[in-house]
Amino acid sequence: MNARQWTRDLGMGTKFAVTGGREGLVRVLLTAVGVGLGVALLLLTTALPSALQARDDRGAARDDFTYSGETAPKKAAADTLIIGRRDSTYRNREVRGRLLEPEGAKAPLPPGVAKFPEPGDMVVSPALDKLLKSDSGKLLRERLPYRITGTIGRSGLVGPTELAYYAGADGLEKRLSGGVAERINYFGPSQQNQDDKLDPVLLLLVFIVFIVLLMPVGVFIAAAVRFGGERRDRRLAALRLVGADGRMTRRIAAGEALAGSLLGLVFGTGFFLVGRQLAGMLEVRDVSVWPGDLNPSPALALLVAVAVPAAAVLVTLLALRGVVIEPLGVVRTVKPPRRRLWWRLLLPVAGLGLLYPMIGQGNHNGDFSKWMVIGGTVLVLVGVTALLPWIVEAVVARMNSGSVSWQLAIRRLQVSSGAAARLVNGIAVAVAGAIALQMLFAGIESEYTKDTGNDVGRAQMLVELHGDMPLKELGRQFTQTKGVRSAAVVSTTTVGDRAKNPEDSLAVAVGSCAELREVATLKSCRNGEIYRIVGGSYDDETKKIAQAGRTLYFAPAYDGNQPPGAAWKVPAGLKTAGPREDPIGNARDGLLITSGALPAAAKAGLEHKVFVSLDPSVTDAREHARNTAARVDPLSYDFTLAASDQSPQFRSIRTGLFVGATCVLVLIGASLLVSQLEQLRERQKLLSALVAFGTRRRTLTLSVLWQTAIPIALGLALASTIGLTLGAVLLKMTNLAVTVDWWSVLSMTGIGAAVVLVVTLLSLPPLLRLMRPDGLRTE
């Protein structure tokens, strides 16, 4: 067999597909839509790494806090800028804020900003501008009392939906020592910043996420190229009648599939371009991308362009291998031979065999072999597609009795169980992979989640700020805020043995008696008294430094930019207090000074911590507290107290899974709908004939529902079994105990069933239109 014959026969099949009348054209369009949806998702997947890299690059280009005194300039110069950090959160959305004070004509401009805003002005991102001008941004406008004078360009934003602003300010130099402001002379990543490398378990998680998301896409593409198989076979029988041999007819059939896949590439490119534009308007868990950043890798895009048509030809040839096409008909019209089980079991067994050598590795016994992980997982999931047709055939062969609708459905499944299995193969693979992933996520979550020590029963927010406001008035500002039940203001500073660069120092907490009891154990307390905490980790150090009559210095300076600390003589008669963890889990040492005993000269160096207890019944209570903090100190910093905290890498992987799973679910629903409509179209004359003979529409509708429900139930049962097995092996590979989150298993299975149910309901209107007697007309 030479290449010329292959080319001629494939070309003939392509010609038949596009010139074979209405039936052939409809089949090609259905195939193209099904393939196009899969191609679009593949292109989006190949484009996602470049989009995320572009996000990271823009984020690194605007880095401003080096967190290193060695890299930050010490003194003002023509090219220096003081930048203050004012990040915040608004209704669970991050708001990136910076205050700018240029110190010279050559001060660096932030990326995306044309000129520095004047004090009282700000430039904002388009998304923040839209939010501030809407009714839902009313509370945020109170927090940002600046006039909008410009917009941040694309080069200064990681995504189109990011909320960010730069505001002009003055007087930031006095805040350089507090960690909320820094002097810089460039924007960009610090030389000391290094990318965090994923550990072996997280890398394994990334591999499994990509496999689980892409496998259903490949399954749907393989199913899409087989649309209209029964009518195609009748056309091939006609070709045999005019002299074509069996091999030639198979190549012509492959040419028809090739035409649909090539048109599918065109459709897929169009779907991708539309989806890329829509991506700019979407935000999933605070992640958004610019449409221009979604550029597929040329090598991967070329691979998709070659692999999809090649797969279409290969799948068609394999599908016709067991079909005898004769001049007067196709053997498929009679009961097909029983499927063999042994080779179908080899696929998942071989996959588990590839994964077995890596059991017990975890994070301490070397990296996982990525090719063995990919190969083993793919074989296990492909085993779902191989086993499901055999299971459907074996089960429906033993079903006979029942209502008329049930018998119609069973007979149809007995005749074409393969087509029914293809309809649900993709959803079964997706559910199996999702169950395995959920087990892996649930198993390793505790490894990447740590207890913060926060006592969320005592406080739900912590606000850190500076200011000269009296402590009593500061507490009143918060307690009178809407939605705040109570606020304990504890001011902190340090005392050292020297005004500059002390050798020994102690922590100091200042507040009322009630507020000091939040951070220490006091048997009795009166305003004007001073206490020394005993029983803490640094008890000996406290006794050494806090001696009566010794001169100490409040807020001693550690660099040339800070003024020297104020002198203070330790009074006699220090009382004792015991350590107690504050709401964020810190047990203090050092000194406690009530407000009445604090020297006036020491008030300027205080930093205030406000432990805020919120009323959960008040809507936006957290936002009202943040507004109060911003009003008291524009450079205040607040964060929500939580009982636990997760690794950022783990959270980002889970976010990526959520984004990808959303896209795959959309593809699953769309592809299933196309498949269902294609099968209904092939049965149009049969349905019309049954209606013409008096069969009730309700009976036919129920039969169609049973034809979908039975394979789905079997597919989900198989998917659960395979998913649990794969999940157990993956947990063993990470050296963790095997635990099953049954709620996740049920939820994943329920989501798969819900998608099919929605698709079935959407296919009912076309089904009712097809069940008309005039459907028997033909040309």
C-alpha cells in the first residue's frame, strides 16, 4: 500500500463529507463542533502557562519592597522614591495600594504610571475605577479619600480585574523605620528574591492536575470523530456495491473523519479566540489574565494541529476493524460479538504497575519520575474508557423485563452499547480523575496547613497602625465603629540600654488595665503602675535589664535614619505579671506600662495593635473596621485572624485546578449536548415511525432518558472504583495514610450526574420536535 493510494482515498472521503448532501454536511458540522470544543480547551491549556508567566513577570517588574537594608538606599537622592504599603481587602477581594513620595526629579515611576500623582490624588486600575464609581464600592470610597486623576496601564497590572492604586503622599520619611515604608531607586525584583521550588509532592500534584484535566478532552475528541457512525456505514456499503474493497472503504471513512477534524481545528481556533476575549472579563479566585497573554506555545499548538487529525484517522480505522462492510449492508446491524475483558484489564493493571515503584517516596526520598507518573495515571484513566463498554454490554444483556419504555431503552443499549458508552466515557474519566485528586488533596492538605495559634473567639481582626492619637481616643474610635463589639488597643515599643544600637533590649506593652490583661496575667492592676512579666522565655533577660534606677531608652535607633530614643529611669517597686498568649498566639516578655505611667516623650515611638472583635450579624462589619483604621493611619495594616493557614503554593495549585475544572465542566456539558443531539438525529426516522404507529411520546421520552441514565450510572460506579484505587495509590506514593473523604467522592459523582441531567433536559425540546410523523419523509 503506497502513500498515493492513502492520499487518494483520504481525499475522496473528505470530498464525500463536504459534498454528500445535507446528511453528510450535518454530520461533519457536528463532528467539527465536538472536535472544536476540545481543540479550544487544548489551546487554552497550552496558553495558560504563558499567561501565568506573564502575570508573574509583570508582578516582579513592579516589586518595590526588598525587605533588605543592604539593597535599599540610605539617604535621599535625585533618583530615590519613598513608597508606603497600603494593601487592603474589600469584601474578600485584595486591593493593592501604594503611597508615593518622590525625592528627586529622577525618581523611578511605577510600571503603568505616566507621572507621579500629587498628594491627595491617585491613579487607579480600570477595575478599581469601575468599582469606586458603582454603588457596591461606597464603603471602599470612604477608605480611599483621594481624587482619581489617571489610570494604571496594562504593564502595571497582573490582570484586567486587579484592584490597585497609587496615591500621592508626603511625610513618609518618618515612617521608614516602621516597615510600612521604604526608600527605593528602582522597581523590579530584588537580587535576593528567589523562586520557591515545588517539593516532590506538590510537583506530583501538578502532574496529576494536568492529566485529569486533559484526559476528558482527548476522550471527547475521540468520541466526536465517530459521530454519525451508523449512517456512515450505510454509505460505505454503497461504495462496496460500486466496486470498492474493504480497505478502501475504511480509508474513505477515515477521510470523512479527517474532514470533520480539520474543520474542527478551524472551529477550535475560532472558539479559542472568542474564549480568549471572554477570559479578560472573567476572574476565578482573584486570578484574571489579559487576552493578549493567552498565546499558545507554537510547538504545543503545532502538536495539537497534527495530533487531532491523526487521532481522527486512527480512531476511525480502529473502530471499523471489527466491522464487516458488505455491498448489501453492515454486519453491525445484527448483534455484535461479545467484547473480551482480558486486554481491557491490562490497561489499569499496567498503569498501577508503573506507579508501584514510587510508593513510599513522599518529600524525603527523592523526586517522582514524571514519565512514570504521567504514563501510569494515563493508563489507569484510559482503563475507564476500555472497561466501560464491556460493563455496559454485560449488564444490559441480563436486563429484559420491565415497562415498555424500559424495554425500548434496554433493546437499544443491547444493540449499540458501544455508542452509549462513548457518550459517557468522558464524564466517567473526569469523575475518576476528580475523585483521585480530591483524595490526594485531602490527604496532603494537613501537610501544607499549619495552626496559626490565633484565638478567633477573642478577636477576628488585628490592626497595626501608628499615630499620635491618645490610646483612650484610639480605642473609642474602634469601639464606636459599626459592627465592632469590642476593641483592645495595646501599644508596643522597646527599651534598650543605649539610645542607638543597644546591646540589650526589652519589649514593652502599653495600655489600660483591661487591655493589658489581653497580653498578660494580672492579679491586680491600677492605672499608673508598671509590671515586669515573670515566667516567660526570657525571664533572666528581663531581670537583667529592668532594674530600678537604671536608665533605659524608648525606641532606640538602629540606623542613621532614626532619631535616638528618649531616656527613661526605671522606677522602683515594679510589680509582677504572668505571661499570657494574646489573640494571635504570642506570649509576651518584658514590661507592661499602664497609660498613666508612660512618659510623654515615649508616646511618639509607639506602634499600636488593635485586637478587634466583630459582630457577625452586621453586614460589612470588617469593612467598617478597615475604614476606621485607614482614617486613623493611612499606612495601617490589617489582617483577618484565622485558626489555620495554608501554603501559598498549595493554594495556587488548588486555584489552578478550580479554573481548569470549570473549563472542563463547560466542555463536558457542551460535548455531551452535541453527542446527544447527534444520536437523536440518527434515530429520527425510528422515533417518527413509533409515533406514527401510536406509541406515546411520554413512553419514547422515558426510553431516551433510560438510555442515558443506565450508562451514566454504570460509568459513575466504575469511575468511583477506579478513582478510589488511583487515589489510594497516589496517597501511598506520598507516604501518607490512605483516607477516603466520602463527602468529596459523593460530591464529585453528584456533579457528574448533574451535568448529564442538565444535558438530558436540554435535549428534550429537540427530541419532542423529532417525534413527528412527518419525520418519515425522505428524498
